[in-house]
Amino acid sequence: MAFAGAMRAAAAAGDGHRRTLAILLLLLCLAAWLSLAGWSASPYARYLAHGGWAEFGALSALCATVPQGAVVVPALAHALAWMLMIAAMMLPTTWPILSLFRRLVASRPDAGRLTARVAAGFVGAWLAFGLVAHALDAGLLALAGRAPALATHGWAVGAAVLAVAGLFQWSALKYRCLEACHSPFAFVASRWHGRAPYREAWQLGAAHGAFCVGCCAPLMLVMFVVGMGNLGYMLALAAVMAAEKNLPQGRRLRAPLGLALLGGAAALALLHH
């Protein structure tokens, strides 16, 4: 009841702040998309593209992208590319949580800093997932360097990722995570008490990011199949994930999207046989 009362009291005063937040979020996402587009057209596009597991023999080309054995600069470039992707693809899906939280803390002098901490916690969760995903990808690349058969059958890894992503569409874990995304009021109310505001704001964002990873991670792994720098696929996946998380009819995408991913895995296998 106290939470609901605070929300009602903040509603009228928070409209202007919500518009400002919406504009800032839109500008941030637009800047990320423009940066990705510019990067993909630059001489350093290979650090953004990160190759594609669906390409025949792609591993040998990917291994050659690290100049003279330098590891640090390419690793930082891939990390920056991943952060831009998260800003472009995933930050728009946080609008319901960020908007609700901004209304709740609208009367506080540190409202902007608290909202920024929620966003930072969300990005931090996705960054952690990105580090794990890139480490696994790097491990596969290293293994391919010692296993020529894997290097020439990279498409099989791509087909497996598509199949797993397709089957995950029917998993209980995905829809448990989606339920949390579909109920922003309950999500914020159970995690925001205001007793340790900065810590709670960070934890709220990180928890939201963790649930978002839980429902969208396999779809994000599809980017390793089609190529990390493919802006067309990025836009399509971003739209799908935003619809799944934020639209009441998001559940209806389960079957068509799962079947499309399974169909893509089957087509990839048939193409190379």
C-alpha cells in the first residue's frame, strides 16, 4: 500500500521527468545504432563483425583477425562492440522498468543518479553474459586451431546454436523470466524499499538484467551465428526481444519464432550436405 501511495503521489510530478528520460534513452539508443553503423563501414569492422559460425570455414578467417598475436586491443574492441550492441538492442526493452522507477523517485534530489544506477546494473548483467559468451567463442576458436575438421565445419556449431535457441522458446525458464519482465510494478515493488537507495537501485537493475538475460540469451547467441556486425539481423532481433518482453501478446511469438529458428538450423544443415 505504501508503494502504491508513493506511485500515485509521484505520478503527476513525474510526467516531465518521464519525457526527459524517454528522450535521453532514445538519443542513447540512436547514438549506439549510428556508432555501430559507422563502425561496420570502417577499416576496423572485423572487430565488430566477430565472424559468423554459419559461414563455411569462417574460423580460419577469424583466427587471422588478431594482428601479430596482439590480444588486448582486439579484446577491448570486441568488448566495446558488445556494449554498443547492448545499448542499441536491449536498453529500449528497459523502458517500462526505468519509467516506473523514475516516477517512483521523482521527488528525490538524487532521482537521476538512482535511475542511472538501475540502467548501469542492467548493462552490467548483460556485460557479464557477454564476457562468458565471448570466452566460450574464443575457446571454440582455439579448439578449431587444433582441429581442422571443426574449422571447416563451423556451420555445424551455427546450426546447433539456432536449434538450441529455437527449442528454448518453449522452455519454462524463458517464460518464468518473461513473467518478471511483464510485471514491472511487482518487480520494482519487491526490490525497492529506499533504505539503501544506491545499492537497491543497482541491485534492481542487475536483477532486471539477469531476468532479461534469462529470457533473451539464446536469441543474442544467434548473433554469433549470423555475424555480430550484421545490422539487419540486429534490428530484427531487437524488435523481437522488445515485443516478447514488453507487449501483452509477446507470448504469441513463441511458436513462430521457435519454428523459424529450428527451420534455420535445418536449412543450414541441408545447405552443407
